[in-house]
Amino acid sequence: GVMKPTRDVGPFIAITKSLGLDYKSMPVSCPQSIGYGGGMGPAQFIASTWMLLKDRIATAVGVSVANPWKPLDAFMASALYLEVLGAGSTSYSAQKTAACRYYSGGACKTANGSSSYGNSVMALADSIQRNQINPLQGL
């Protein structure tokens, strides 16, 4: 009951098998109060999403099989997935939508119509840009 059976169990078993790992012993996230868990590794990819990107990840990090539990592979996957979701755009709206889709699979909306998650991601990105990246320009 941790993963959505029709979407993620088969891919999870395939991923662990390709890495020579025992699917019964690999750690994944637990389900929340709604939905499913099953997020793998530090970037918390669900198995079906990892399968969509696994070949691109492997190529990008120079391995034959990408591993969602390895930080390099996991965070390269995050970058590639955010690009697929539109975060490579210079548009604030596109980047915010990509962040929301990465987090929840959907648009930046909650039951009351706000988009606090997307707004918090964009505020953090702005802070990092202003305080840590901009000062390095021209060094």
C-alpha cells in the first residue's frame, strides 16, 4: 500500500532489479494522509517518473544505469525533470508552475485557490539568486 500499485510497483521492481538490489529492502517514503508514498532516494522520485528519465540521467552522469538513491543521479534527475516541466524558461510563471508540477504533479492551486508552495519556491530561488549567485558575477 506504499506505492500506487498500477503505476509504480512494477517500475520499482524493475529499477531495483537493474541495480542488483532487493526491492523488499530498499527505503522509500511512506504515504501521506492522502495519496501514495514510494519516493526513492534524496530527490524522492516515484518509480514511474524515474523510468521516464532513467536513460537521460544515465547519459548525463556517465553511468550505464542511473540510481535514484545516489545523490548525483538523483539531483541530475531533478534538474532534467524540472527542465521537462518548463523550469528552463525565463518566465516566472513557467518556473513556478514547474516547481508545483514537480512537487505534486499538478498546477499551483490548492483548495482555496492559492499557490503558496509555488510562491515559496520562487521566493527562495530569488533569495539564492540575489544573495549567493549575483555576488559571484564578475569574479
